[in-house]
Amino acid sequence: MKNRFLVSLLHGLLLLALAAPMWAAASAPTPVNARDISIQNPSRNVGLKIGDVLTRTVSVDLPPGFRIAKSALPQKNSQQQGIELVEVRLDETSAGKAMHYTLTLRYQIFAHRTQASVLQLPEETIAATGDKQAVTITVPAWRFWLSPLAASTMASAKANVMPELPPALIATQEHKLRVYACLALLALGLLGLLYINAERAWLPMMGGPFARAYRRLKRLPESSTQAAYLLLHQAFNRTYGSSLFATDIPAFIAQHPRFAPLQADIEAFFQASAANLFAGRQNETEHTVKAGLLKLCRQLRDCERRAR
């Protein structure tokens, strides 16, 4: 009887020993796997100076039921080794029943050193709580080199002043060529306009018979229609080399092909001239007659200069 009691007692203790780890596992906090935590430190750790701002980002996925309270975050404006925590921002998004947290920590360097020194962003601890459970997320310290603004062994600044670099010269040869080309085109254009519109006899190719007739025709009064017709006839005669009559117009065109575009106008002029000079008939006003003769004489002058 006594032996049976001892066997039952031992059996019970054995069951308790086997169940204890299971109870302990059930009551222990749910761990946060390393793959659920991502820490992004500043991109460079050398050449940093006083006043620089460093940003580190912590991303963590927590199991269902766990939350990060803002009271469990590092305290803003806390300082350590001349490094101040100037901004703490926590962003959270739901991922099903779980939660994704992004913690942004911004530090500003206020430490001053006269030579290069190694400083570090402090280790931070973040607490996440669940149903009567808690987990701790540790953000390791991050070391960097702080460069001084000026070396302690530097002599006076005046003795070390270096001359400024002169501004780089701009290659102007290509631009000069473009300017010269534009000026040449401008000169040619002005010369062309001069030859087309100028009336000075001393210019080359400006003293032709029709050019002289045009200058004189412009000065005639509108009432001198007969004189205007005679001026044009004289220009035709000088160009042809002898007296030009209406029947000679095809020979005149053959001798001077540059006037071919105006053959119909020349024939009309000879008809109107015959009516005015020999028959004494004039169907148009004096103003219209002079305007028409001026237009024809100018066209003949342009052909004479080979400008048409």
C-alpha cells in the first residue's frame, strides 16, 4: 500500500516536471525575430562635422497583440557626447493582424573637436508590450568619425591664404566664325537691297538707260505724259542701239533675253504710246498714266540690273 502511494507520488511529480516547460513557454513573451527588424543607419560615417544631421530608421514587424507605445520611445532633446536627438517620429501601418512600425530618429552633432575623433550615436532601447507580455528591441550604437572645422596646429589664416583660381576661359573661336558668317550674310543682303533699290548712277550697273529714265521720270510732273513716253522710248533706243519700233520688239527680246518676262507689257506700252503721241488719245488720267509708266520703267530697270 505504501509502495503504491510512493509510485503515484513519483508519477505525479514526473508529470509536473514534463508540463513545467510547456507552461513556461506559454507564459513567456513572443520573441521578435531578427528578420522582422531592419535598421538603416546614415550612409556615411566619415567627414562629418559640427551641425550635420544624421538620420537612422528602424522598421519592425510585431506579432498580433503587440504595440509600441510612444512613451516607450527615446526621449526627444536628449543629449550624449554632444549629440542631440532632435526628432522622434513613429509611423505605424497594419499588416493583417500584425503591425508594422517605422521609427525615424534624427540626431544633430553639436560636439566640437580640434582633431578627428570617433563619436557614436547612442544605443537605443524600444519596448513593445502585448497581453501581459513585453519584448525589447535594441538599436545598437553606431560609430562615426567627426572631422574638425579647423586643425589645431594651423597657423594664422592670413599666412595660408591662397590666391583664387582665375575663371576658366571660354573657347570663342567657333562663336567668332559664326559671327563673321552672319556679318558676311548681312553685308551681302544689304548690298543686294542696295542694287535693287538704289538710284545712284555712280554705283556699278546703276547707270543703265532704264535706270536713268526712271530717275528722270520720277521728277516729271503728272501733266507731262508725252515727255514721260519719250523718256521710255529713249531708254529703249539706247538699249537696242537704234530706234526701236513695235515691230522690232521680238528682235529686241532676242537681243536682250532678260526683258522677255515683260514682252507683253512692252507691247502694251508701244500701243499706248502710239495712241498718245500720234493719235492724241489718252483713255486714262494723267496720274494713272504716270503711275503705270513708273511701274513699267522700274520693272525694266530691274531686268536691266538682272535683279528679276
